[in-house]
Amino acid sequence: MTRWIDIAALEDIPLRGARTLRTPEGCVAVFRTHDNRVFALDDRCPHKGGPLSDGIVHGHAVTCPLHAWVFDLETGRTQGADEGVVATYPAQVMAGRVLIDVDRLAGKRVA
């Protein structure tokens, strides 16, 4: 059974934007897409460590602000010729609140 943690109101995350959730092991970027879906990924590009939360959200993807690597928000995998992946965390919206799977974040120990 999935246990969820409430992290924010949906309107706290800008449309086609992101907010970060800080943990002792690094940040998680929480993205909101044009269709009000939310996705959570590690906030560090595997290429050069760029903050994905500062990237451009388009469709269900985000482009790293440093070197334009594009990541699928659902899988965390790069698109195109680049090779890489970032960890993803189950997220959902319920009653206008953004929830993330607390068990998947357990390894990150939410601060």
C-alpha cells in the first residue's frame, strides 16, 4: 500500500514550472505540466549536474538549462541521442494538493 506525503498545494507550483523539495541526499524537483499533472524527479542532471527544476517544461518533458538534455518526466530517461536517467518518484494531485510516495522518498529522508 502506498503511503503519500502532502508537500504543497497544486497552485504553489507554476504551470509548466517546478518547485524543489530538499532532502539530506539532494533535492527532488516537482514539476507541473500544462495539463496539471505532477511529476517528481531528482533535481540533478546526470550530464553536468544542472538543476532540472530551472529547466523548460514542455509537454511531459523538461530540458536541462545547462546543455539542453531533454528528460521524459514519467520515466526520467533522456530523449534523443543523449543517454542518461534520473530517479523518479510517484506523485499525484488529490483535492488540489500535491502528494509524493513517502516510501520512495525514504531513501532521501525528507528534510
